[in-house]
Amino acid sequence: MTSIKLFESKRVRAEWSETENKWLFSIIDVIEVLEASDRPRKYWNDLKRKLLREGYDQLSDFIGQLKMEASDGKRYVTDVADAETGLRIIQSVPSPKAEPFKRWLARVGYERLEEIANPELAQQRMRELYKAKGYSEDWIEKRVRSIAVRDELCDEWKIRGVKEGREYAILTAEISKATFGMTPSEYKQFKDLARPADNLRDHMTDLELIFTMLGEASTTEIARTRDAQGFVENKEAAADGGKVAGSARVDLEKKSGRQVASRRNFKELPESQVRELEAGK
């Protein structure tokens, strides 16, 4: 799964390689962060030819390709490199941001290794990031719990033969539709979240997170009880799990007189604190 790292509020797509025990970064994003060109893809193609002319003939051996999510929300194959190869590329790009970006690359890799050795560090850093964005402690607790519930569901899907990517997205949409009457993409439109980078769950209220967790936890339990195998059976479990949460939501709305789904989002939260945190200040 593609992860988004931030350097001075700019996105860098990355994927952790379990086999190689290191991050693989999108080279196009690295070029864009360095602000070497307003056309980073063309710049990278020209730079590849330049590096080959300079004798870096093993370049192709160290450049991989992975499908990563683009700005239109779709996944395309793009060139990726580890931190070591990335540093070699950065040295060839004249940019005042080269040195701080080198340090950032090294820190990101080191922190990931720390988190593997001690998973509690990952949660701690995540909490600090949300706190810096301005979220309340209560909301952060629910968001952290929602991630654990989601991870448990994804682990269940994996062992039951559901394929990551498109099939995960379809099952997630089934749960959301049954829970809230909206797919995730429709929910993002409802909340006026236009950017692909906007994470819907980061813009949910406490109640929305609670019902999201209920739908996913119910789906996990139903899949286990039925011993659902493959995409079709797990799709049925996802729909039924979402219905459990959907029924509870409707019941609450009738008794409280208020809708659970809210147009509120958290785009107004301050981003300056996030940049300071990521810069190590």
C-alpha cells in the first residue's frame, strides 16, 4: 500500500518493502519537492539520460517501478528508488532544498526501522502528528482505535483470499454504503473534500468514526463466523456488517433527532504546526 510522507507540506509517495526492509520513494515526487522543474516527469527523463552519460550505467539496476496513486485518484506505474539511490539522484539536481531533503530521507528510513523494532513508537508519532494538526485528545483516541479495527479487517480479508487494491476498495464501499448510505467517494463529495490526498477518516466526527468502526468490526466478526472465503462471500459479509452499523445509526438518529453524517471537515486545522513537527522543531 502506498504511504504519503510530507516534506515541508509537500507529498512524497512511498512504499515499505518488507523483503528489502527499506522505503521505496517516488522519484517524480522527489524531483517535485526539490522544485527543480515545473515539469518533474520530463526533468526526470532528461536527468536519467544525463546520469547515463556521466557513467552511472547501473542506474536501471537500482530503479524499480511500482503502481502508486496519482493526483486523479488512480494508480499508475512510476519509477521508485530507495534512499541511497535517491541521494545519488539528488546530488545531480541543483536545488537549495537538497541538503534538508537528504536529512529528511535518512530520518524517515531510520524512524521506520525504529517502529518495526518498537511498534508503540509508530502510534506515538501518529498521535503527535494529529495533536499538532489541532485534533482533540478524545478524537485522536478514536482515530487510533479506528486504525486498529481497520487493520484487523484487512488482515482478515488477506487470509480469506481477498486481493488488495481494487477488491479491498469495493468491500470498503459496501460497508460504507450500508452504514451511511454513501460510498467513500460520495462521502468525500458530501464533506467537500476535493483533493485525492484528503483522507476521509481524518475529516470524520467522533460519531462518524464510531459507526465506521462498528461497520468494520461487524464485518470482521461475520466473515469469521461464516468462514467467508474469496471476494464474493466476503462482499456479502461486508454488506451485512455495514447493515449492522447502518441500523444502529438510523436508530440513534430517530431517538436523537440529529443526523450522524456531518458535512463538517477539518480542513481549517492549522498546518503550520505540522510542518514544524516534521522538520524536527
